[in-house]
Amino acid sequence: MTIPTLTTPRLTLRPIHNDDVSAYLSIWSDPEFTRYIGGNSSPSRDGIWHAMAGNIGCWALTGVGPWSVIEQASGELVGRAGLWDEPGWPGIEAVWFIGRPWWGRGYATEAATAAISWVFDVQPDLSEVVSTIVPANTPSIRVAERLGMKLSRTEFLHGSDHHIYTISRTEWLLAHRDIAGVRA
């Protein structure tokens, strides 16, 4: 399977590379970053590598997955965003993880917009995209709302309650029919 590369006005979403370990290790070592998404505040290189392999495996097993998010102006890896799908999950999920030094720049919304637009384009039968968010994670809730997602229900996932935000294909296409600058 070939993982596409997406570009937006400020970001490149590219396949995860083996040499991304150090940048991910730096991001995931920040306890404020991992506060709502789980994780170990002292992750190991091995643990990061295995998580990256799982992300690539998602692509191989489901046809969707996360990308490394690169800030075009600096060339720095600033996070991971894309899509997630696993057995028993509420649906294909839009995910975004932007490192704390880059918070407040709109990168999560920009990257998730590209990912959602891409998946609706390549999967014409997909009826909706979801995001699963721990109720206390208000910054991610704000991103979901900026994307046009609405709270539809709560589910117990991976050991805790998660709000499930959704947006239908129809709602997405109506709200984002004029997206400029996002291309594969």
C-alpha cells in the first residue's frame, strides 16, 4: 500500500518515517501533552518506535492511518494527525496530536481538515467520520467543533468514557466544498 502525502497551506502530512523517533519522543515526553490522551510521561525510544509501527500497521490493515505532520516553514515535525480505524471502534476516527510548542496555531484543525477531506474523497461510501475525546480534553473538543463535528454520544473505550463527536459526509461536503490548498 502506498501512503499518500497531503499538503495544506502550512503543513505537509507525510508517511511516518523511522527517523521520526526522536521528534516523537520529545513531543510525548511532555506530561502536559499526554494529559488527556494517555501515555507515559517518560516514554522510551522503543515504546515510541512500536507506537509508530502500530500507526503504519493501521494503514496496512485498514487503508487509513495517521501521518507525521511537518511544518513547512521550518521543516520540523510538529505532531501526528490523520485517521484511525480498529476493530470495535465507533468508526473511522479523525485524530490529531500536535506538540505543545506548536499549540494555538491552528495546526490540529488544518491537519484534520486535510485528513477528513482525503478520506471522504477516497471512500465514497463512508457516511461519517468520528472523533473520540475524553470529556475533560476541552482543547480537542474545540478542534472537533471547529471541524463542524457535534457530540453524538458517550462510549466506554480503552478504559474510560469518551465523547464521540461526528460529522456526516453531507455536512462535511456542504461546509468544506471550497477547501483551497489541500492536495494529495
